Amino acid sequence: MSSRALWVLGIFVALVALLAAGLTLNPREVPSPLVGKAAPPFELPLLSEPDKRFASKDRLGSVWLLNVWASWCVSCRDEHPVLLELAKSGAVPIYGLNYKDKREDGLRWLAAYGDPYRLSVIDAEGRIGIDYGVYGVPETYVIDKRGFIRYKQIGPVTRETLAQKILPLVGQLSRE
Amino acid sequence: MNRIFLVAAILFSGIACGNEDLEKRVTALSAELRCLVCQNQSLADSNADLAVDLRRQIREQLGSGRSERDVLDFMVQRYGDFVLYRPPLKASTVLLWIGPFLLLGLGIVLLIRRIRSTNRQAPPLSDAERARAAAFLDRGRE
Amino acid sequence: MIPELGQVALSLALAVALFASVSALAGAEKSNAEWMAFARPASQSLTLLVAFAFGCLVHAFVVNDFSVAYVANNSNSALPLQYRVAGAWGGHEGSLLLWTLILGVWTSAVALFSRHLPEEMAARVLGVMNLISTGFLAFMLFTSNPFDRLLPAPADGRDLNPLLQDPGMVLHPPMLYMGYVGFSVAFSFAVAALLAGRLDATWARWSRPWTTVAWVFLTIGIALGSGWAYYELGWGGWWFWDPVENASFMPWLCGTALIHSLAVTEKRGAFRSWTVLLAIFAFALSLLGTFLVRSGVLTSVHAFAVDPKRGVFILGLFALFVGGALALYAWRTARIGLGGSFAPVSRESFLLANNVLLAAAAGTVFLGTLYPLALDALGGGKISVGPQYFEAVFVPIMAPALFLMGIGPLARWKHSSLPELAVLLRWALAVSLTLGLLLPLAMGSWKPMVGFGLSLALWVVLASLLSLRKGARTRSQYGMVVAHIGMAVFVVGVTLVKGYEAEKDARMRPGDTVEVGGYSFLLEGVADVAGPNYQAARAKVSVSREGRPLRVLHPERRLYTVQQSVMTEAAIDTGLTRDLYVSLGDPLEGGAWLVKVQYKPFIDWIWGGCLIMALGGLLAATDRRYRFSLQAKQDNVVEAAA
């Protein structure tokens, strides 16, 4: 066998291995560069009471989840029962960011499907969403006591991710 | 009165020209950024909601005096390197940027080796072979 | 009933292909004439069966049989007839059936036109091609059956993607596949030659016309795709370095290197093992492209719907066929000598340099396309590699190739002299440099890249014409000159468009005018129009130049009712020296519209150049040498004795 042929075969095998690995990846999923960095601060009006406002810095000192949702988002309905269960268990408070929505539509949706949130703020133009690197809905952020993002869930929260990733992380962060 | 109109006209034309330039810069910068909700389109080409929002961000930032570099950094901070169509030059992308020239270099090396090897002298004939060759040639002459 | 017949036909085809490949390959190994004799009729039967299956699928589309899942997903009763037919290849399963049909067509063609080949060689070639068919038929039957039923049948279908409801859809995939799949012939010839242990000049001569014709189809297919994207997508782009576009470009680059390499192997017996490797690579890249488009590993506007099972199957086919061929190559070429020798300055050297450049170019596109995947798989994060990268690295590699294109045809085989070439070419060099550097001034503003590009293009044209000046002029030589000139025309188009295109995104109300590229565009009004399966806003735009009215354009913004998707139909005024491109965007408040107006100088030279290249290839492929006659049989005897 000539060395040239061996090289070519070797590269070919590496290529096939690479492509096989590629089949397990999702090219559309964009990991967040904000994990491990300070959560962008915001101060937004409440969904339910527009004159009142909520600032993210009010949450310093405790662990919390920020869930980005919208009434026009179909997958949000898929994750909603999971969030409701989580809220009932009281393991970690969930705050909602109503993204690019109309107030009436958001309120109506919560009334119809249930409200797992301590409160929801409304980001009508999506500017806070841009700061958080939101590109699809739903997305969920786990934020620690110092106000740092420690995990971002892209897409609906499932019972598996809750059990395997989010809750253990919350437990660990609470002990810090 | 006329002076006010003149100033206003100059200002207006300045804004109008400025707007055109701004739009050009917005479009040029948008072409460098990826639309994250689309299947491989730039922010300039896409009509998705997020693309429209991000183009508006770009317009506001460039309009308020920030540089192209600043806007790109803003996007990368929030969405990562994935959002840049021109891959940044980092340790992880060095191979990408010099790869083509490495390939070319490799090709040229192989090319030179091939040309040299075809010109290698054939091994000189041994005495016995020389005698045989002479015998053939003599026979041919008859 | 008919879809079931189609499925039966496919199953039968699988059996026939398997049988044909086994009997042909085993027969060739054992020199058993009876077994080998099955190859030709079996290949024809295969083609007929696949064609029948394809006909069943088209029939299902035409009669709106929505109980067939594939039809329900890709068609609709309101869809005009020609798009119902083209819809047959609008989705994954159907386009795969088209792929397999075209493979059958090529196999039958080889079966018909291979009488002059030694029986063992023909049997081996057909054996390999049938093996490939077996793979793809199995792929279809096990993971991507176009005839799967959807019960209960929906009342109506989900409609063909509006982007595909266009004449381009009728032509582009078939042409592209004719090219892609056509490289399987060169591949099969290479594998057959490796199996026989004979890699001589005759193999190259047999292989060459098939490869050239496949290359012609691929050139046309890619050009059609680019032209279609240009007028269909609405923003005036014609090449995006999208992964799927790259997936068709890589085989093209490799195929171009291959046809040049085959020329050397045929004439001088040199480069034999490199030519075989190129033949394997060209088809490997076709298979890789098929994988990339259908497996979901890369994001692209062209990608089909994703199913990991399918990705695994195609990867398996890829590993099997290409891995097998490469292993065979490694085993057999150890014994092959160097072949003919040649001087450092000779036509062989120039062609070898050309191959190096084309291979580096293909490698570059490969690197850029797969790098994000590799980085992600190795945990290095996600990056994007967009047009900016490709343009930066591709041009420096292709520019020298263009320069060599002028010199190569004038160099003599085996031994040429640089001083002699310099004397021959000095006027061509001087004229192309001067004109090339001066012409940009005629376009308005001088740009160095434009001067560079135009000089290179002129150089290629002048040097190519020079090469015709003496000696016998065969059709093959004319073909080469025409193809090279086509390339120069292409370069002129690209250079001038990129250098001088202009656009404006304007908010226009009826009565507003916008100026671009020296032309005036007046929006006269926007009206509502209904199409067969869409509602549209149709604008009336009057174009004038220096006060003289030229044309009225009607860009549309369509809402396709079934999928509720919005699409813009650009209006283009095509001209030899420029296109005027108007597209209607979103409606704004106050009765205004977002209108994008573009001036594209010389853009049609891009596709014109590609067509000229294809014509050159066609001329070369139909050279007298390749027209088979009884002579050929005697030639073989002479070659064997020599």
C-alpha cells in the first residue's frame, strides 16, 4: 500500500466519524455566550399591573428562573404543564418575560392555561429579549444569587431536563 | 426668513444624505450578520421578526455614533460567534483561515515532487545490458 | 392501486439491480461470459422498472391522490398541473426516486454504448453502477418510501413550497442530478479498472466522454440553480456559498480537474493514479452532497426535512462505496508505475498545476462548509462560515488557475520551453493588461479588483484564440477553446457585477421616483390581483433613462393561501449589459411600500458564460474519436500488443 493511499483512507475514516458525530448534533441550536456572565439588568412594567414595575436586581440574593414566553408561541403550551407543576412544588420561583406580545393576549393566555409565575413582566418590543440573546420562544434562564446566568434552556422545559439539569443546578446554587 | 430656509434646506439635505449613508451602513453590516431564526440567511435578506428588530437595533446604534466594530461586539456578546458570517480569527479558527493556503502549499509540494521524480535519471546500464543492446542494434543494421 | 404498483416496481428493481451487480462482477472475476451477459439486459430492465415507478408517482400527483403521504405533503388541488408534476421531485422521497431514475438512465446509456469495450470491462462498469442503484433503492424502500399511504386521506394537500412553484423547479433538479449522478459513470469506470488491475490510457479514453457529458449537465444544473435563485428569491443574489450550493460546487471543481486529468492520462499515460483518485473523489463528493442535504447536519435553505435514520443510511452508503473504492485504490495502485515522463515546463506540468489548484479550491470549499460541524463536534462552540470567508480564500486560489488557462493549451506535450511560450504570448499579455486595466474607466470608476478580473478574462480569451492558430483543429480543441472562453465570460460577469452593482431600499408611495444606476423608477400604483393559488399585490413601476421611457415592470408580493406564506416575485428587465431588478417588499403605513431597486451590470454574462462552457464541453465530448465504430475493436488489439 502506498503511503499516499493510506493518508487518503485515514482522512476518509476521520471524515465519516465526523459526519456520524454530526448526526447527533443540532445545527440550529445556538448556545448562549451569556452562561457564566451577569444577567443583563432590566426594569419592566408588570403584565398584570402596568403602573407597577419589576427590576431584575430585586432578585439578588436568591436563585430564580426567568422564562421567556408568548401567547403566540405554540411550544410554550407544551412546556406549560411542567412549569405549573414546578410552581406548585415551590422548588424555585419562576418569573415570566412576556416577549413581543400584547398585554391583553398575554393575560388571556395565562387565564386560559394557568399562571405559574410569581409575576410576569412585559417586553413588548423585545429589547430585553435581545439583551438576553433570545432568538426563539420559549427559553428559560437559571439565575443565581449574585445575578449570574448559570444555565439557558433553549426550547420547552421538559420533565427530564427539569429533573436532570435544572433542579440539581438550583439545589447546588441554593447552597452557595 | 430666507436664511432660515437655507439653513433648514442644508440641514435637511444633510439629514437626507446622512440617512442614505446610514441605510447603506445598516445594510452592509446586516449582511455580515446571520439571521438566527432563518435557515441560513443574513439579517439584510431576512424578513423574520427578529431580523427586523435587530436591524432596527443596528440602525439606532450606528445612528447614535457607535462604530461597526461596536455593533458587531454587541451582537456577539448576546448571540455568540455564530451570528458572524465572517468567522473571527481565534485559536479555534486559525486552521480555517490558513487551511486553504496550507492545502495549496501541500499541493505545490506534491507537484514539485512529481515533476522531479519523472526526471530522475534511469539507472545506467550495466555492461551486460550494454552488450545486449549493442547486439540488437547490430542485428538491426544488417 | 397504482402507488402499490409503483412500490412493487421498486422492490423488483432492487432485486434486479442486486442480481445484475452480483452476476456481472462475479462473472468478470471468473471470466464467465454467461453471467456477464446478464448485465446489459438487467440494466435496461432496471431502468424500465424505476421509470414505471416514477410514472406511478407522477400519476398520483396529477390525479391529486392525497392518500399517498408524499403527495399530501407536497401538492394541492389548486396547484397548476406543471407544478404538480414537478412536485414529484419537490420533497425528499420523490427527489430520491428521481435520483435513482437518472442513475438508471445513465446505466442504460452505458449498457447501450459500451459494445466496443472488452466484455469484462463493460460487465464490471455495469456491475458497479447496479450496485449503486441497489444501495439507493434499498435506501428508498427502507427509509424513504415515496408510496407510503396516509390514511385516512386528507381532503387536500399541504401544497408545494411556493418557492418551488416556478419553471426553475421543472429544470434545475433534473439537470443537476444528471450531472451529480453522471459522475457515477466515471467512478464505475475507475473501480472497474482497479478491479481489472488495468489502469492504462485506454481506460481514460473510454471514461472521458462520459465524464465530460456529466460535467456539462452539472455546469448547466448549477447555472440554472443560480439563475433561479436570482429571480425567485427576490433580493438579487445569485450565489450564497450555502452548504447545499457548495455541495454541488465541490463535485464540479473536482470534475473539472478530472476531465483535464483524463486528457493527460489518455494522451500520455501519465497521472494514472491521480486520475483514478479524482474519479473516486468526484462521485464521493456527489454522495457527500446527497448526505449533507438530507441528513440535517447543516442548516440551509435547500435542506429537506430531517430524519436521523435517513442520515445514518446515506452515511452508510457513502462509507461503503467510497471507503470500498479507496481501499481498492490503496491495494491496487501500489503496483502502478509512474507513467510517461515529462519536463518541468510542458503541457503535463501545466495541467498538473491546474489540477493542484482546482483540488485546493475544492478542498477550500470543503473546509469552509464542514468546519462549523467539525468545531461543534469537537466541543469548540458554534461558528458560521459565510460568503465573506469563501470569497476571501477562493479568489486567490482560482486567479492563478485562470492565468495558467492561457498558457497550458499553448505548451507542448512532454517538453516545452518558457522563452518560446513567452514570445508567443507577449502580445496577449500586453493587450490584456492594458485593456483590462483601462476598461474599468468606461464603467465610471476605476477599481483595482475589476481591472484585475478583466485582465485575467481578456488574457484567457486572447491566449485561447492563439491556441487555434496552427495545427489540425479537432472538435475537441474547439471545445476546449469555447469552454475556456465561457469561463472568461463568466469572470467578466462576476467582476463587473460585484464591482458596479447598486441598490436602493426605498419607501415609496404611488407617484414617488427613485434613481439607481442612471435609471429612474416611478411607482405608479399597486393593485390587488388573484392567482390560481395565491392573492397578490401587484405594483406598476415605470422605468426610464434620461427622461426616455423604457419599460413597465410589475413586481408582486404574493400570499399563497394554503401555506399562508408570503413571497415576493421580482420584476426584472433583462439586458445584455445590465439587469434592472425591482422587488416589492412589505406594505408600510400611509399607503407606502418598501421597494428594493437594483442595478446589476453584466449579470447575465455569468449564466451566459456557464452556458458557453457547457457548449464547449459538449463539443469536446462529441469529438470523432469518441464516436464508436468497428475501428475501436481493432484499436484495442493494437494497444494490447504495444
